[in-house]
Amino acid sequence: MCGIVGYIGNENVYDILIKGLHRLEYRGYDSAGVALVAPDGKLSVYKARGKVSNLESFCADKNLDARAGIAHTRWATHGEPSDKNAHPHFSEDGEIAVVHNGTIENYKVLKDALIAQGCKFHSETDTEVLAQLIEYIRVENQCSLLSAVRKALRQVVGAYAIAVVEKNNPDTIIAARQSSPLVIGIGENEMFLASDATPFVEYTKDVVYLKDGEIAVIQRGKPLKVTNLDNVETGVDVTTLQMSISELEKGGYPHFMLKEIFEQPRTLRDCIRGRVSDDGKRININGINDHKDKFLNCKRIVIVACGTSWHAGLLGRYLIQEMCHIPVVVEYASEFRYSYPVLDENDIVIAISQSGETADTLAAIKIAKSMGAFVFGISNVVGSSIPRETYAGCYIHVGPEIGVASTKAFTGQVMVLTLLALGIAQLRGTKSEDEIRALGEEVLRIPSYVEEVLKLDKEIRRLSLIYTYAHNFLYLGRGYSYPVALEGALKLKEISYIHAEGYPAAEMKHGPIALIDQEMPTVIIAPQDHLYEKIVSNVQQVKARGGNILAIVTEGDSVIRNIADHVLEVPVMPECLTPIITSVPLQLLSYYIAVNKGKDVDMPRNLAKSVTVE
Ligand code: F6R
């Protein structure tokens, strides 16, 4: 949530910052701003409510000549989206400017103390408190900016990734992190900083992921220096970025979301590669191989995640319980810490997060570790906090997901959970060699099945026109198709703003059935599985009440075809592997409905991709 970017070098900083902000806009887009330090030491701050494009229009007639600066795109936490609450924030004397991602929990106490010292505030943000605090300390102690930042951060409770610049010093940016991501790019005679590496991937592949409690001094013409809050140097650990610029472009698609839906055959191949032998017989997951005793002896698995990742977690429960016979519970990470959790060293906690930065999931991990559980992470963003905070894990390897609505990351997560379940089953002997081989062979075919399903694109686009103007939708599924129903409903509501409920199909008669009429379409996920007969009854129950039905069925289905208003067919496959296949048509359906309604598919209102606040 919120994206920050900074640059120091010989290029025009404004162009680099604006391009960087566009790349980070998935993190928040209710206001944006830049602070530029000109070669003569003049500090100029420009901000505008709304998307980065508004900021660009605002800056069109400004003097933007500078070679150092910082910028921010905001997802509001303290104070409404407005010009005054947009970052960067100034100190009262206009000497320093700060951008910040995170929340300062004790900002009220600090603010009151500063007001008592005569400080005046111009925004409702916690960030302005930090800017004023740093400057107050600097003036009081007559110390350097670095020293003032260090002293100020010692007083701060909360999460932050910050960048600070000062007037009269076009050669230095100070940056620091605590529980919010910050990465520094080291180029030739130039340095970058950002919430993730996307703003500078075309300039350098040499990156340093700042750790919690570290402060970086980024100086023109000097090597990067990193210290902790006690001013002890912690070293500079440079790693090579595995990301290409083409992954950050739309590649001819009108939206990132559509591109990402269509990328799934490739992303799933990348996710499976090296993890299933060519003959399907062996499942090879390093995170399991390196910790066999944990997976052999664990008595329970607890999955923690939020949103779409939580839906993937629900599928993980079905997969692991079916294949490994280990009890699994799935918790919303946001509720986990308030549910009086009971864990011990016999538990494995699996934390799932695309971004690897979700604050609630990170908090759940901390609790799990403190209680002695073995914590395993499943995430997409290499070098993000969750892979670093967990003892072992798996990347989903689907590449940067930029559309705010998660698509390829969801199928990647479900794929990793499928492989994990197969790997644990192989280790514990809960599936025979033949059963593993049969499923392994099918897993290898999934990318081609997804290719087949994507051929429904034209048909789904046509159907979307019929369903665009409904105000409410019900999504139903049973067994493996129940989490798919939840995910389908979430996709629709988050990008089209149509109310949609996902339900286990049999629960419908305990309440939601009262909603059914001709106005409310029901989407039923009904592949041929061991619950097929039961879901046919549910389809009939909806039809008997005049409901309109769109069903996802298995190729050749004739029973539901005769009852439902519309059907979309997916290939025949083993029951436990159907979720990846049945979720793809639902992604396309939500996409086209949102496009028909003229919604901003890649940046839906109020949302941000990386939720780094509680
Ligand atoms: C929905 C969506 C969100 C995320 C949730 C968790 O399309 O993207 O519901 O799934 O915010 O995010 P991660 O997976 O980054 O922890």
C-alpha cells in the first residue's frame, strides 16, 4: 500500500520518478506527488489528488530540472485522499521532504508533543508528523539529517519505508525500512530506491533489499552505506534481479488483467518446471526435501492468508486432507492473531501471499514462530518479506502481477498447493506410486488444459453482455468447486462493483435461496466429480425458483446443459485438479463484465494490491 520511489544520478529525475510511480500505481492511486532537489539546492514539491496522470498534468508547466528526488503514490490511511494529505510532506520550515509507506502507530502522541513545542501541521497524515519530528530533532540537536532520521525513527512505533531529502543537498537521499518493503537499485553513477524493483528494472539488475531496522545513505558518487538504528554498519548485500521489462508491459492487451489471464498456460508451466519429473512419477519440492522431518511428523497444518490467497488456502485444505490425511485449518490472517491461536512445534503454518508483504499475514507468521510452529511461505515476489520471515517455502514463479485483481497468482498458488500436497503424500506414503504418477501426469497437462479453456474467450465475452446489468450474483459450488465459487464472486465484485456472494451450493437452502429470482443470475461451478449428482439437484432448485443459471460444466455434460440457461465447458480431468481450470472462465467473465460497465479494471476504486497496513 502506497508506493515510494527515489533517484539520484545524472538523468532528469522527474521523468524517472513519474515512470516509476506509474509502475507502482498498483499499490495505491488516490493521490501522488514528487519532491525534486535542483542542482542549486532548491526543493520543489508538487502533488495532486487522483492518479499519477493528474500529477503529470499538474506538473506540465512547472520547472522540473533536477537530478535527485523522491516521489509517492498513495493509498489513504490517515486523512482523506486530497492534495494536502498527498505526499511528500514537508517540515514546517520547508527544509526537508519525506515520502512514507506504512503507518506510524504512535503518531498522535508524537504530534501532540510537537504541537506543544510550537509545530503547526497542515495535513491529517502520520507522515507529516515524521517529517516535522525529523526536522525538530535536527534543529534542536544541530545534527546531520542522517543522525536526525535515526533519532526520530527510534521514537517511532509502527511500519515504515521512508525516503527523505533536504533542501541545499541535491546529493543525498536517506531511506529506511521497518515492516514495509524497500529496495535499492545500484546503477552506474546513479542509484534508485523503490517499494519494489519495477521502477528501475530497465536501468540496473543490481539490487539491495533493505532489512527491518536498516537505514541507507544514498549519495551521489559514493558507494551505498547501510547502518542500523544504532549507527552500526550492517553491510550491503547485492543480489541480481530476475525480472525483465516485458513482464511490466501490457504486450498489446488492453489491460494487465487480460494479459495476466492469458499468460496462465506459461505461468503454470513455469510454476511446475523442475517440480514434477517428465514421467509424472516424482514430485520434487525443495522446501519439503530440506525439512522432511517436519512434514513427516507434523500433526496439523494451519494455513493463513487474506483475500484471493485465502481462497487458494481453502483449496489447499481440500488437497492436503485428501492426499495426505493431515488435518488442515484455514484462517484469515487478519483474524488469526485475535482468535487466541493455539499452536506448537507439531504444527506447520503455511502463509500464502502473492505480494509477500501483506501486514496481517506477516503478523500471523510472527505469532506462529513465537509459538514454535514451523512456518512455510508461498509467495510470488522474490525477496519480499514473507519469504524472508519464513523457515522454508515455494515461489509460485508467475512473474509480476500488476492488475490489482489477482488471476495468475491465484492459479499459481493453487498449483503450488497441489504440488505440495502431492509431495507430502509421496513423503508420507499416503498415496501409492501409481496414484502419484497418474496425478503427476495430469498436472503436467494442466497448462494445455488452460490453453483450451482460454478458447472460450469469445463465448464468454458474448455472454458477459447478457449478464452485465445484473445488480447481484450468486456463485455456487461444492467440494473443490466451493472455493472457486468464492473466488469467482470476489473477482466480480472487486472490478465491476456488482454485489456477488459465493456459497457452498448446499448452504443455499439455509438462506440465500430467498434471494433467487429472475433478476439475480446464479453462476454454478459443476464439473463431473463425486458431488455431481448433488449439484445437479442444486441447479434444479435454482431453476425451480425462476433463477437464471450460467454453469461451468465438464465437456459433454448433457444433464446440466438441459437445465441451465448457459453453459461453458471445460476439459475432463481428475476432481482435485479442476479448480485451476474452472476458475479461468470466471476470471474472464468478471473481466468482460467490468469492461462492459466501463470500469477501471486494473485499478479498481479503493483497492491496492499490496496491503501493508492492518
Ligand atoms: C483479490 C486480491 C486480494 C489479495 C489479498 C492478499 O483479487 O488480489 O484479495 O489476494 O489482498 O494479498 P497477498 O496475496 O499479496 O497477500
